[in-house]
Amino acid sequence: MSIALLAADSEVAWLLSPWKPLLICAVFIAWGWLVSTHLEKDARSAHLDVQKWNSIYVGTAVLALAVMLFAGNFYLSFPIGIILLLAPILIYWKVRNEAVAEEYKYKLGVDSLKSSLESRKLAKANRQATLRFDGKQGEVQVPQKEDPQLEIYLTADELIGQALENRASRVEFQLTANGCQSMYHTDGMPIKQNPIPADIGAKVLSFLKETAGTDPQDVRRKQKGTFDVSGPAGTVHVDLTSSGSSNTHIVRLDFDLSERVIRSWESIGLLPKQREMLDQLKQEDRRHGIVLIGGTKQSGVTTTNYAIMSQHDSYLSNLITLEQEPIATLEGITHQSSEEMEGDYASQLQTTIRRDPDVILAADLVEADAAKIAAKPGKEGPLIFVSMPASSTSELISRWAGFVADPRQSFDALQAVVYQKLVRKLCENCRVAYTPSADLAKQGLPVNTVEQLYRKSGQVEHKNKIVECPVCKGNGYLGQIGVFETLFLDSDTRKHLIAGDLKAAMAEAKRNKMYIRLQEAAWQKVASGETSLEEFGRVNKKKPTKKKAPASK
């Protein structure tokens, strides 16, 4: 064999070596573990663009692998490949350190690493409670350092404290044999916290349930309780709900729930035209019939129900609600809990109508018998606001018609239909203006009517440095607001509905300027800078429908 041939074969001969491919595999396994378990989690906590950094890591990894496999001399290509793998990690290190406070920065050097580890160990050993729990039995005393219960108290303190610090409205705990996973909700977005061991999680949930005045040993029966949490930001009222099965225990904490659902008429998100038309229903000659209110779970329907009821004069009118469980109390309004009243929902609603009120809120209506009773009084009865779960205006109308099962009775006294979704509001401190492109016009958006739109940022400039927005804490959004689709009925629209032609009814209402679509309402909020196109696209994204399997022959 010639020397030239041997040289040519040597370029691929290393592939036949058993240890060299194993070495490459080991490097990439270690790299993958570092990126997936540490760097991605760290990027989220530092509010950096996780998707962007993952793309960079994957791109350089592909390049590094190509160099190791095909660059020729293994002893040269292998270290070059490692350098390519490390380069974006080192760049991330620099970018990350510029984005976080001094005490959270990563530092090179043995001494720095040792000091960091010691300080973290000391902080953990000396961590103190930041929250005070006030339950049914009074204030819960912080256990002594020697008491094993101290770890339980501090774990609960940390989990709830972190949620409150991030403006969470709710925390959910799910305990299984594999561990306890907690998740809090901020502006409607679920955010997972680090899981804790099952034994610690079980003790934490027992502590919370006992504080709330419920039975910690009963993990199956639905239980409800309350307690208060006080900290640096003030006192928060907590509503606890627990339930479970043979293998799962779920505990939910809602923060200041009654305060969150009460909003002013002007602040829930209705457009001025929509409020104007709903206000007409307060007139005595129009205070009858049915108004349908719908939305999906956690879409703000309860807030809308209360805001609408609060617009009616409770001193001159008799106002009654029928709810599964009243969340708040409105002055001058009689709130009824269907869970505490005798009989089923339909009979409870019948009893409520017989009391001859002027306005009724029939919340959480999900059965046909109750719908028939609500529709029966028609134009001679009170004004009844009926709220039902639905994923669109069309579904809301169709469900109502299906429940009543009589087209004329369903729609003869139907006054209006209100459907809603919740969108996150842009943080005004860090939102970024941009000029809408021509591509948006091609999508049918009236971009020619505005000079600029806004998108989220989450960052601001401070002392010539780009830092996390202190107002929204890097989220880019701050709070939520409703987007409403409203349909008001006249005689022509009712004729189409009674005939079963929903499409024609909506077209008729649109011609008469009595129908405002969800997209129209959303665009006005986007154009005013309240929210972003991306946010409305997120909440309005249609879930894929499952294809039905063909019937077997």
C-alpha cells in the first residue's frame, strides 16, 4: 500500500477507533445535560430569551459535530469542536451577568466559586421567615431552629412569597407519589416552580390546610378554608380549596379573590359603544328578557357579571343573584349560593323568579331545565343575565337554544349576547413602539389608521445598561383586561334566529351596527397600545380539533 493511500485512509481511520466516538458522545451528553438542566432554567429565571439561546446552542452544536467528524485530523478537530460548544456558553455567561444584580452574578476562579458556595450554604442555613400566617386558630408561630417543622414553615414561606412577589393571583399544588409540583398564575399565565420531594410537599400541604381550618388528614373530600398572609408588601387574604383522589392531592390558593373580581364598569374592557348599548337595558321599558354572557374558564366572566349588576340601582330596584358560590358581595344586592339552597338549580331559579325581582343574575347555568325556567317569563318577566361556559358567541347562542328547545321562546325575549376573552395589558413602562408593516395590511388589519403599534419588551435602559423592567419584572405585561364581542337584537335579527339561521342573524346585526366582533374590539385595544397583536393572537388561537375516527363497517 502506498504512503499516499495510507494518508488518505488516516482521515477516516479514527472512526474505527473505539474510544474516539465514545469520547465525542460523552462530550455531547455532558453538553446536553448542562444546557437542558441548568442553562435553560437559569435563562428563564434571568428573564432572557430562552428560545433564542437554545437556537444558538443547537446551531453551534451541529457545527461542532461536523468539525469533529469531517475536519480531518481528530487531535486538532476535537478541541476545536469543544471550543465551539463552549463559546456560546461563555457568551451567555457575560450577557447573563449584565442582566442580573451583583449578588446573582456568576464569577470565575476557585476562590470565587468557594465563596459563592459558602455564602449560599450560609444563606440557606440562616434563612428566615418573611411571611406571617394568620389562620383560624390565630397567628402561626415560627418554629424554633431545632424544630423539624421549621423547614416546612420556610418552604411554604418561600413558595407563597415567590408567587406574591411575582403578582400571582393563584397558586396550585399537585402532590403525587413522585413529588409535589407547584405552579402560580400571573396575568393568566401558569409558571411552574421547582418541584419539592413528596414527603416535604405532603407536610407543606398539611400545614396550609391546618392553617386554613380544614382537615389535613382528609385528602379526598373537597374542603374550603381561609387564612391571611402578611409580608413586606402587606396583608393578603387567601382562599384555600383542596380535593384529591387515590393518587393525587390538589390544593389551590387564591389571593385576594373577592377584591380581584370587583372592577368598575369602565375598567373591565368594554368599548364605549358596547357600554352605551348595555346601559340602555337599565331603562324600565327594556328591563326584561334575557342577556347571555359567556366565556371560557378563567376568562373574567364573574368580574363582568358583578360589573353589570353593579350598574343597576340597588336602592330603587330589587337585585338578586344565584351563583354556585358567591365570590364577593355587592352592596344592596342579595347574593344566593346554590350550594346552600335546597333543591336543584332549576328549582332554585324558579323560587328566585317568584320573589319578583327587577334584575336577576343566573350564573353558572349549565342545565336545560334551568334555561327553560329562565326563558319562560319572557317580555313580562324580569331582566335575567344568564352566564354560561362557551368558546364563542355562536356556541353560546347554540347552547342556549339547545337548552330551551323552543326557537321562539329562546329568542323572542333575548336582548343581547356578550362573549369575552382576557388579554394581558402591555407594561407602559417598557413597551416598545414600532411602525406596522405592509404585511399586516395584507392580513386584513386596518394598519393605515394608526402610525404605530406596541409590542412587549420587559427591559429598560438604566445608566446606559439594558436591565429588567422594575415595574413588570421582565414580563412585558402588567395586568389583564377583557375583550368583548357583543350582539344586540332587534326584530329582524330575532326572525333569523327563530328561523335557525345564525349566520344571517349576525349579518343583519352587523348591517344595523348592533354587532361588534371580537377582532374589532381587540384591534381597538391594539391600536391604543393597551395590548399587542401577539397577545391577542395567543388568546384567540383556535385549538386543533380532533378528527373523528371513521366508523367501522
